[in-house]
Amino acid sequence: MRKEADDVGPKAELDHWKKRMAKFNSLLDQIKGTECKAVVGVLHAAKSKLLKVCLILEVPARSSCF
């Protein structure tokens, strides 16, 4: 949970959420990138149990509207 002073205004709130969105978009770009696809390919070839976790992360990233 985020803690902030009582005197923080709407500009600070907007700046906070802009930073959060920038971090989120950066993560989405990494998940959609070729390096991530290569890792998923290796996990698939190795029949790794971690592949299920990667696919759970990948599906929402591909269907996001950002």
C-alpha cells in the first residue's frame, strides 16, 4: 500500500500513476520481445514445468490494449 503525506495534490498522484504505467509498459515490452520468446522456446523444447508460468504471464500481455 502506498503511503503519502496529507498535503499531496492531484499532480503528485498523476505523476505517481504515470511512473507506474511507464514501468508496466516496459515490462509488457520485455514480455513481448524476442528474448522472452527465445526463453519460452527453450523451455518448450526442454519440456519444462516453468513453461506454464511463462504462458500465464504471456497471455495477458498479448491481449492488453495498451
